[in-house]
Amino acid sequence: MKRINKNNLGVKKFSVLDLVPVAEGSSHLQSIAKSLELAQHVERLGYGRFWISEHHNMDTLVSSATPILIGHIAQGTQNIRVGSGGVMLPNHAPLIVAEQFGTLETLYSGRIDLGLGRAPGTDQLTAKALRRDRAETVHDFPRDIGELQTYFSAENKNAAVRAIPGEGLDIPLYLLGSSTFSAQLAGIKGLPYAFASHFAPTHLHEALQLYHQNFQPSKQCEAPYTIACVNVIAADTDEKAKHLETSLQQLALGIIRNTRKPLAPPVKSMDGLWHDLEKAQIQKMMYYSFVGSKETVQNELESFVEATRVDEIMVVSHIFDHEDRLRSYEILSEIFRELEH
């Protein structure tokens, strides 16, 4: 992994998580095209990596075939690292994942990341359709990670079952989580750890603490490495950013009501669209959302990094208008560049 010097915030890298959202009025093909355009845009702006998350059976997202989209993004970019944020490992046989990402690494050498999660990335009925008759236990995820590492190892060359391509390739693994389980596991296995604070903020600090307490050096990581994913909506003024945020709020409202729809255009006010209890629930869920002008977002990000001491900030931005989303990442890149000096 390329070593990057820390800036004044103590952050080594800034990156992007894309769920490949479908905006109201856009087709699936248009949504995928916008994802590629965003990846090319942030690559020019100097972001370190671009990850795509696995989700299934959702009208709002088209990231179900995650490895295919990773290949599409990698083919359309030059240098930025591309990977999964993540592949939901219980949905797949480790051998299949090793072969898929071995193929990606063969095609795009030195640019592929494999982030792994243990959640289904969907509802329970769809998870059952994905996993068929397999019932996950608490022991499966650690065992599957070990199996995956075996397939990637050069030492597996004499085994009866091998990942070709994949065997002997340097594909960094990252563990993802929204609770403390994966934090402890990542520490014990000596792997980088990414926390989903963009939608599950509750256990962030506890998980980071447990990760550091349990960390054991490994071949991949001599020292702990942490990533925090946050929501960022930046605009030229606080007022415009708050207006754009209403698309994210409507999306979150659909999640808690289980009435998910494509990303809606912003509205003048959420008053009348949500109840007080729903508003409080969404504000809690989206606690780590940094919304505003360049100055506002910069101040909030500085406070966040000072409190968490994470090594990397990964940003997700649910913004309806594609040009506004591109502009948000431009403003954010200006913040990053200034913090590096």
C-alpha cells in the first residue's frame, strides 16, 4: 500500500463510498454512468480510493453486482484505487470472491481493494434467496475470512482447491462494521478497519477503541489503520447545502418507513413530511453528516477527526442533482488540500 504522509488533521487519505444511487427520473444505466463520471471526477481531484457497496433488492441502488461495477470503474479510471465497501461475505463462497477479485487484480494490478462485511446488505427474505439453505453462525465470518486469505496465499499452490487467478496476489483486505464485533476481529487479524458511521453512529468510538486494544500486527498491517465513513454535503452556502440535504433526509425516511424510492429532489422544508419521532430517529441515524459551506464542513470535519483520530475519511454524498454532487466533492477536495499545507 502506498504510504501517504499525514496532513494537519492526522488523516492519511480521503476517499469515496458510492452506493450507485438511482435518482428520481434516472434509469439504471444513467445511474451507473454517473457513478463512473464521479469516480473520474474524484480521481482528478486527488481522492485516494473509490469503493462501491453491495446491496440487493433495492429500487434506490444498483450496486448488487459489485465486482462487475468495480471492474467498470477501474477500466474507466487510471490511478485511483477501486474496491468494495464492501462485499457481504456471508452471501458468497470465499472461493468465488477470491476468483472474482483475483481477476480484477490481474486486470488492474495494484489498484484493487477488498472490503468485507458480514451484514446481508438487504432484507432477510432476500438474504435467504442469496444464501439458499446456508444459516450463518457467529463462527462463519472469521472462518470465511481465513479461507479467503488461504486462497490468496502463495502457499496454497499445492492445495486441492485453488483460486486461479487470485493465488499469490497482493489484494489488501479491509473489515467493515457498524458494531463492535468486526472491530475486535479486525484487530485480532491485523487488518484495516472501516466503520459505517454514515448510518450507524452509535458504537463508533467504542469500536475504534476495541480495534486498537485488540490489534495484532500482521503481514498486511504493522500498525492499526482506521477508516470512518461519513455523510458530506458541501455547497457554496450553508443554505444551499441544507436544501440539498433534504434529499438524504427523504431517503432516510423511506428506510425507516420501509417505503424506499429513488433519491428524490430536494424540498423547501421537511416539515409535514416527517413526524417529530421520525425526525429524531433520522437525526440520530445521520449524526455524522457534515452539511454546509466549505468553512462549516471544514470545522466539523476537524472536530470529528480530533475526536476519533481515524487514519482515513471516506465520504458518501446522497445529492439529487449530479452537478451538485460533483461540486460537493470539489469543495471537499479544497478543504483537504488546504489541510495538507
